[in-house]
Amino acid sequence: MAKQYRILTAAAAAIALTFGTAYAATNDAPAAPPPGGPAMMGGHGGPGGHRMEMRMQKQLDELHGQLKLNADQEKLWQTALTTMKQNHQAMRESHKQMRDQFKSMENQPILDLNAMHAAHQKIETQNAELREQTATAWLNFYNSLNDQQKTTVSTSLKKHFAKMREHEHKMHERWGKHRGGPDGAPGAAAGASATAKP
């Protein structure tokens, strides 16, 4: 319930957190990773991430065409779009740096968990600031819209919410099957089906 509230709050607060950024979905993803790793959730890199970015870009283009923006609104749209893309790239770079740092630490005979935690916390803080910058830019754009335009955005967001819920449900189902059943015990489903045979 708390996770769903976070997703809805973030989505309602900024278009960027629903339409414009694959990393928002990744950061609010279920605790159990899907089969195939983070890339399948449209994470940082990998074919899954690229496909999700392409879909989101298409959604943004469609929304942009529907809104019929005036010159001032168009400037705010372009500012939000540029901010989002730059911050998304910065977050990718920081995640890459963290992976590289962790990889180098793995070669040590005794892991420095304090250093690993500090590095992770630093990246999380930086990324939170970048997400907030992106959200602020999109909110500035959203607040410049008239009621009819906001209705158009709201309709698009509601459709996106439904797709997110459907996608999350499918990922939970796939992950449950991958883990061997709803209880998460590997092989539980296989063992049950074996014993159920006549």
C-alpha cells in the first residue's frame, strides 16, 4: 500500500515521474527483481531500458502534439525535456561509477562494507536531487497549462497508471513462476506438480 501511494504521489506530482523517466519506475519497482535483471524493467542500459525509453519518447511526442502549446508553454516543455534527459544521463553515469567502484572493491580479501554503503548513499542523494530537479521542471510546465490542457495530460496519465499496474502485475506473476510458486520457494511448484501426478 505504501509503495502504491509513493508511485501515485510521485506520478501526480510530476509528469516526469510517469511519462518522462524510466528510472522512476525502476526506483519504485517491486523488491523482488524480475527474471533477467534490472534491464528487463527498463533499467539503466540493456535492451529493456532502450525499448522503454523509445516507448516513453513516443508517448511524450503524442502528448506534445495533443496539447497545442503556446510559445511560453513550449519553452517550458523544452526546458523540462532537456532537464529530464540531462539528469537521466547523469544518473546513468553515477550508477555506472557505483558499479565500477563495487567491482573494484570485490577484489579485496575483506570487503569494506562501510565504504560501499557510503558510496551507495552518496549516489542515492545525488539521484534524489536530480529527480527533484526534473520534477520541478515538469511541474513548472504543467502549472502553465489551462484546464483543457491539464485534462488532456490527466487522461494520458491515467492510461499510463493503468499500464504501469498491468505491467507490475505481469512482472509479479513472472517472478512468482520463476521463483517456483507464490511462496517463493525454488522448485516448490515443480515438486507439487510431481506429487500431484496420478
